[in-house]
Amino acid sequence: MTQFHRYLAEEVSEEAAPRRSPTRRRPPPPLNAAPDTRFVADLKAGVDELLRREPDREPGAVGFCFGGGMVWSLLAAGEPRLAAAAPFYGPLPASTTRSSTTPAPATTPPRPPPSTTA
């Protein structure tokens, strides 16, 4: 349970009503209050960690809705270490412009299988 979930549980709970202070705490800021650069930096740090833990594997990214937008942001930032990316119905980053005549952004093409020389 996150801090935000605890906050919600306290605010809506009937037994919590008598304990509420007159100066109510404010909920944490929404995710959209953070700058895009923060999200991209966090995502790149995640790729760093995946590669640290599994150096012989190629990482990929999958995101749905908000997470899909984060995957688009990571691709728009030019992250070269992703072997694959699958953003599902997320918003395009603000820095990306696209019209109906512009082809959809593409992910990195498939890599050839490793050679098996004996």
C-alpha cells in the first residue's frame, strides 16, 4: 500500500472521521505534475538496472495507457538499448508531432539471431 492509498483510506474511512485534524493533509501531487524529463530519467535508470542484473539479455519495454505514454517518451528520447518496445494506447510525448499523413513511429527493427559458429 502506497502513501497515497493510506491517505485515501484515512480520508474516506468513517472511523477516521473523528481523528481528522482541522488542517487536513494534502494528497501527493499527481503524476502529471512531474516533468517529462524526470520520467525519462527514471525509465533510463530502469534500463540501466535491468542491464546490470541481466547483462547478456536485451531489455524491452511494455506499457499500457499512462505506461504506454512512458514507453513512447523513452523511444522519443532515443533510448538505443531497447530490443523491443510495445506502447499500448498511451499518449505521444509533447515533443512529438504527428499528423494523419505521418507514418506511426516504429520501434527498433528485429535483430538477427546470434551466430552459432562452432
